[in-house]
Amino acid sequence: HHGTVDFVRRMLELELTGPYWRLFMREMRRTAPVSLDFCITVGRRAHLSEDEWRRLAFLAAERYLRLDEVDGLEEVVVTEHEAALARLTADEFPAFLASDHCTELIHRLRQVPAPP
């Protein structure tokens, strides 16, 4: 299960994944869970400077977790991100993985050059 969570984490770091996953949810008449947008947003952490991460953590806590000033806000966001990612992986990913939208995403990703 942990390997699947890591795979979903890496998928959500790709800019193309979010739109395909949201389209799938919309066509299935399912509400995209807040955890999808939260995971995509917080997943950008690896590509940010420390100051950018602090700002993003505050914005994510405020928008998705309805928190503002909390001691250790960055840690709270990371903990909540891991929990949201696990829920998303268990509850939503299997249906998305089996969908035509995921197949289309994979074909699109094959056309994207590999990072250096």
C-alpha cells in the first residue's frame, strides 16, 4: 500500500494529472474530494524554496484545512497531506486508474520529454 501512495504522490506532481483526474470525477458525477486539490497543491513542496513552502503551507492550511495560526503549521500540513494522500489512494485512485481518462493521461505523458 505504501508503494501505491508514493506512486500517487509522484503522479500528482505531474501537471497533467490534475485535469484528467478532475475530468474523470466530473464525468462520473462525483464531487472531486478536497483532498485531490490539497494533495496537488502541497505536492508542489519539493519544487519550492523554504520561504515559498512556508507561504504555500499557510495558504493550504487556510484554504483546505480551515486553519490559520497554529504552532508548527508546516508540520500539520505535512501530516494532513499524508493522511489525505492515503485516503485519496484508497478511495479514489483505483477507479481513476481503471478509467479511460487515466489511459489518455498515460498516452499524453508518453509524449512529454523525460526530465534531464
